[in-house]
Amino acid sequence: MKAVDGITYSVEEGETVAIVGESGCGKSVSALSVLRLIPDPPGKIVGGSIRFMGKELLSMSDDEIREIRGNHIGMVFQEPMTSLNPVLTIGRQLTETVEHHIGLEHEKAMDRARELLRLVGISDADRRLEQYPHHLSGGMRQRVMIAMALACEPKLIIADEPTTALDVTIQAQILELMKELTQRLGVALVIITHNLGVVARYANRVNVMYAGKIIERGTAAEIYHNPRHPYTLGLLRSVPRLDQPRGSRLIPIDGQPPDLTQLDGGCAFRPRCTFAVDRCAREIPPLEDVGEGHLTACWEQETR
């Protein structure tokens, strides 16, 4: 089964790029592949190229890729309670990275940890450094994860569903924090989400994924104001909007996500698509430019 099937995108310095799609479409697998964190077995990267600042990551040795992880590319994992080590203090987990990659002595590493906690808006840093993950709230743990990702001043941060399981107020705080830090520090950010509100407010460019492929790409403004793929259109129609009358009904996307082991030679979205034609069952549409750097993979995109 191909969890990710030949996707291509780029991220520029200081830019925020969003990867959007429903559960099971390959968002997280694609992000973990960048840092070669796919568990093997059962997963395996069987082809392609991952280039970071001119270097090919797939051809690096294990020691070389470990120097990239945390040092040049930071990762904010999806669930901080399972990503943080429950038997190590917050201080130890923050200092480990800078001691290994930068070579700081323990006292200087602790100073750096205090600085990082203040950077992400956590007060009383000395007390927090002595605590364990279970002492912190979900929002605090997520802030610690962001602090860990920023510890070595990386060039790129990959944030995999950084606001999962947080209430909406904390979600907004975490996202504003990430936006402010990336702008201030000039860090590139890849944010993986199924929340289209996040995309509208924080992303420069958007990649929409479905069944392991990117099926639409463009600027956030272009994707929102001129969606060209039926799946993107369905996502936007199923989200509540403040500019719609009270009581107006949402339009759901019918059907279920596809079984990736049962894909045929046609468009994977075809069984759920109201625009499908005979050609959709025979050929997989390529990702084609429809103007202004906007690309979509749909045979019938001209009909919308």
C-alpha cells in the first residue's frame, strides 16, 4: 500500500506552507518521511528525493540524519503527552538537544531551556524545568514541544496537527505563538492540519492531499476564493462560516475515504464526486497549472 504516492512541494525561507486533508490521506507519513522517522517495518521509503538546503536527506547515513533532526529541522509531534518522555523532567528534555547538537555545558543548557520557555510564553521557568509532563496542561505541553523544536534555532519546523485535542482558545494561542515566532526568527514552517480555519489565517501556500496524493496547490487566498478541485470545494462547503445566515445547513462530503489497498486506475475521489465523468474511472488526472501558480488534479475543473 502506498500511504504517500509521489507528492512534490517546496518550502521557502520564512514561509508557512500548509498540508491539508482528512485522516488517513498521508499528511503525517509525508512529514515523518522528511526526517526518515517512518517505522521500518512496516513502513519504507521506496523512492523519490528529499532535499534540504541542497542536501539529499535520503542518501545520508543514520549519523548524518541525526545531525539534521532537531538541529536544522525541528518537529512538533501530533500528541505531546505521548511524544514527551514521562520519566524525564521538562528541563532534561529541553537540554538534551542543545547539549548534543550545540555542545553546551549543563548550566548553559539550562539557561537556554529557561530562555526557550519564556520564548513560548511559559512563566516561572525554574519550577517548570523541574516538573514532569503529567504536571502540565495540554496547552503547556504543546508549548514545551514548540520550545524543543526551536531549541537549536532550526531553519525548518514541521508541525503535525499542533493543536489536536486542545480547546479553541488554547488552539488560537498556540497558532499565534507559532506565527509570531516564525516571523521573528525567519523559520520556515510546514503545518499539517485538517482545520481550514488554520490555513486561512496562517498559511502562505496550501497543499490539499487526498488518498496519498496532492490534488490541489496554490496560495491560501486562491484556494479559498477559487477552489478548483471537487474535494477542496467540499471541504470549504462543510465548514461553518460567519458570513452565512444563521441556521444555514452545511453541505457534507458524501461517502467515506478510500481504502488505499483497493485503489483502481482512476481518480480516487471519483466515488464521492458530483462532477465525475467516464474519463475519471479510466485515468488518474495529473496536477496541472490552471493559472496564477494554482494547480489542480481534476479532469472536470473547467466546469466549476
